[in-house]
Amino acid sequence: MVQVPFYGAIAAGTPIEMMDVDETMPIPGHIYNAYPDSFLLRVSGESMNRCIPDGCIALIDPDAEWVSGKIYAVRVGETDATVKIVNFHKSSVELVPNSYDPRFKKKKYSAAENGNDSVHILGRVVWFFAPFNFGK
């Protein structure tokens, strides 16, 4: 097992401010070897519950190639962050939920927007796990 930085929570719903916890958590060495610059975030919310349940811990690879249709941790604006499927278009980025709850809708952001509505890719979700106390 290898200790990896754990930076707190990220939303799977309406983007929320990403909270720094600045701790570490262990992951298997073979996974760390595949993603040596990765970090962990706790997924909080239901917008991705078809593939990542609320409360799971996601491993984020900031060095991953950008590929449409994959799950990414993204920052919207200066501080708000969320986990969504990201589709890259020529002049926009689309954030798509994957939820059993139909209230979650996809959102499109123009690539030309800056400031409050700009989207910054933090990294791709490459692995996740349920913590030991999951569901309690």
C-alpha cells in the first residue's frame, strides 16, 4: 500500500467549493505505480450515482489524456468543483451527469468563457473505492 494525498470532497451534483483536508490515504501500490501524480477526493452527491456512489473515494489523475466521454474532476469558476462525464467540443465543454435521479441535467460551457463560468480540468477519475465505513 502507498499513501496518496487526500484533498477532501468534490461534488457529484451542483458544484460546491472543494474543501482541502490535506491528509493521505493508502491505495494499492500497483495502482499508484500506474498513476504516480494522482490524488484522492471524496465524491459527495448523487449526480454520478450510476457509476460512483455518494461517499466513495475517487483517484484523480491530473496527467491523464483528455478524452470525451470519460469521468473528470473539474473546477467551475475559481473554487467550485464537481465530478462529471466530460464531452469536449470545438468551442465548448459539456458536463454530463450519470444518475438515477432525472433532476440532474447536463450543462454546456463555452470554451471562450472566463471567470465564473470557466471550466478547468483537475484530472480524470481513474479508480474509486468505497471507504471502510461506507454506508454507516
